[in-house]
Amino acid sequence: MEPDLSGVDPLAYNLATRVCVGDALTRSASMFPTRAAIIDRGVVIRYHELDDAAEALGASLLRLGVAPHEPVAMLTGNSWRTVATYFACAKAGVVAMPINVQLSATDIAWIIADAGARVAVVDTTFTSVVAALHDTLSELEVVIVDGDVASTGLPTARAWSDLATRRDQSRVEVMIEDRDIVQCLYTSGTTSRPKGVLVSHVSVFVAGMTDAFAMEHRWGSTWSVLVNVLPLFHTTALNTLCLPVLFTGGTVVLPGPFDAATVLDTIERERATHLMLLPMMWSAVVEEQRRTARDVSSVIRAVYAMAPMSRELLDRVDATFPNAAVILGSGQTEVVPATVLQWPEHRWSASESWGPSVPSVLTRCLDVEGNVLGPDMVGEIAYRGAHVASGYWNNRDANAAAFAQGWFHSGDLGRVDADGVVWFTDRLKDVIKSGGENVSSVDVERVVSTAPGVRECSIVGVPDAYWGEAVCAVVVPDDTVGREELATRVIAYAKEHLAGFQVPKSVVVMDELPRTATGKVRKHDVRDHLRDAEPDRS
């Protein structure tokens, strides 16, 4: 059965029935217009102000000629304007493309060129990067600057504040289908180049509402207050933390770069209910609270991610936040997180697990032929559900591999127990999760292998109490540099050619790397060697 829509205007029908991320902000703004949507370093942006800016900028993007489904690059930090820009793209039916601003200028240029972005929104902090690349990026036609336009020296620069000022009450109303792409986030993965992950409106919305349910965000006279210090160019901060709060009329507090004292002061002042930090951040917050106690009784969810935490640190977080459920959340850019999430009781019964699937995701483990394995059988973790991304941009082979056998293949090894709890075992892909960043071992190997004194190398992650995982360079010397000096030289060279989060934290010198019969490095043997070795550190 299907309805006869021959007498209905297609746009009118679309507006009445669609799933559009931009509409979610309008709903919150219409219900809670004067409530604080974002508190940006003390500046309160109310829902009607955030929605007005997004509507105005969305209309401006269309007037600038940005076509449906076209990407808008975003080189922006954590600010309310970043959030408004994202929603503007969603309302206009174009693709928001936040870029990791910690990447090298070369990688940023590659991403912009690969995506074919003609328009970029840039914080003043990053205009020098864009100016330096402008001549090589012929595709980039318009740069929208959040700051002083004249100081950029860019002939195509436009002022964000002008384009995001609403001059009437008209709304952006364009055709947006549920499966249209709303965001593209480039993830480094394990290949030599980043991959653009394309995610639809329905994926972001379903994931956001699921996260809201799982995190106990409320729609009504009481609401959540989230303190967010994680970068908004990452799916964790954007999709898992901030959007679910804004979808349900809560308040997102952006206090600036992480500082333990600032976080605690913010919790006390704003009566924050939700906080998500990396393990190293939790350690710093706990220690700061020990020195100078604040009232943190309002926190009901204390979430950690990216890496496991020691039992000792978990116990200290429990004691510091006595009213909070301390839980681990997991996921990946390609399956809008959280895909699996501990229940509060798993803090005690399965603290080393990833927790069960959220209600809108099905998680199973597969064998090498794609068959679903039974409970507690180790295989590749795979997902089904609305959270799953639409695919990779401009990467046919990656899509074919990712969606084989009707599942999204995560590249992670693990098992699902009889209670549906997911336990991570190891990575099929050699991605190192260090300090909240995904580090491609291939990218680091490409640089370290060219360092003076290095004949060959292998990059692996090693457990680290501060970083979760630390990048370790295992190198074979060419004997032109003394072994004691080699470690220092390798790290110094890496600092010149890599982003800070990619630089090895330690170096181990070996006479040769263990290899398979076909010449591939056996990384599990490298890791076994590191258990008995004391790395040189810088």
C-alpha cells in the first residue's frame, strides 16, 4: 500500500515528514527559546539565538551558490559558532565537513581537495593555514571567516557574523531526504590517506536520540547540562555528546581547552549533570578535586572513552563523583557512537567490557567468511542499524570491504557474551588510540622510516597510564648514528614532520624486525618483544 501523493507539492510533503538534523534545533528553539543552548567561555547563547544564526547562515550558503549535497569545510575550534555552522549546513541540505585542525597543513589541503570543497568556514586562528594553502587549492572559492576579515589577506574572505545575522523571519526550506548526507568526517584509519565518512541525517538523528535515552537526557522543565572539552571535529564530541543535549533542550557548556580546575569550577557553577573525559583527563580532575574540593554532586553521568581506565582510577572517580554512574562508551566514526555502552551496573560486573549494544544497533562477531559467531567466540566485531554510515567518499574498494555480507565490518576483534555484552580483544587494523586521537601506524611509519639513522621501522601502540595507548617506534638502525642518540633523533625528526598526537612517545632499537614468510612485519611479535624491553623515552 502506498499513498496517492499526486496532489501534494513535493516540498510541502518533504517538510512535513522528513528526518532532518536542522529541524531538530528548530524544535528545541520553539519549545525553549530563552533557555541557554550553549555557554561558550561564559557567553550565553540562547536557543532562539543559535537557531537564528543557523537559519541565516544556511540561507547565506545557498545564496553563495553552495549546491545540495556539496561539502562545506570547517576549520574551527570549540565555539558556539561551530555548532551554528553545523546546523546551518544541515538546514541548507549541504554537507558539514569539520576537519581535524591538529593535522598538518598538507593533510588539511589533501582533505579539502579530495572532498572538492569550494567553501570553507575558518576561525581566525586557522586563517594563516588557509592563506598558505590558498594558491594550491584552486577549488576553494569562498572563505567565511569567524573574525577580522581584513587581517586574513584572502581576497575571497567573507565575515561569518554578517552571513549569520538574521534579517527577517523567513526559514530555509529545501528538499532534504532522510538518507541525504549531513556530515563528512575524515578519519585516518590505517591507510596512508584519510577516508571521508559520509553520514546521513537519519543516522545522526537516530544515534542522537538513542544517546539521549541512554544518557538520561530529559525533555521538559528539567534538563541536562553537559561540560564538553573534547574537540567538535570528532564524532564523540559532536554526535555523542553535544547533539543529543541540543536535540532535547539541554545546555552545552564549552569552557575552552581542558584544564582540570576550570572543569571543576564549571561543574560547580553551572550545576553540570554530564561529563565525558579521556582517562588522562579524569586523573587530572580527580587530583585537582583532592587539592581543592568543589560541589560536584550534580553530576549523574561520568563517562570515559577512547581507552580503558585502571581499577584504581575508576575507584577514585567513583569517590570523587558519588552521585554519578561511571561508564565506558565506545564506537567509531563509521557507526555513529555510542554503538555499545556500558550500563551502570557493568562498572562492577563487567568493567573491562564495552557494554551491550544500544537499542538501535545490532552487534555481532563474524568469522573470516562473514558467518555470525556464537556467544564468546572471537571474531571481527560488526554492526547493523541506522547508526551505520552511508559509506566512504570516493573510495569504492573500502565500501566493498566495509559492507560485505550485509554487515558493517569494524576492523576490531572481540566477542559477544551470552548476555549481549561486547568484549574487545584486539584490532585488525593497526590504529593506535592515544589521548583520544586515532593514530595511523602507516602514517607514522612513513615518516619515521625516513629519519636519519633508521633503516626500517614498525609503529605499534603500547599500554600507557596517561595516554591510554602510547605510540612506540620500533626501529632498526642503519649504523650511521649511535644507538643511544638514535631515539632522540627519531623523536625530534617526528616532531618536525607529524602532528603532535602522532609523534612516538618512545623508541625501541632492534637488530631486525620479525617477519612472515611473505615479508610482512609480525606486529604481535613486536609487541611481545616490547613487554621485555625498556624503551628509550624523550
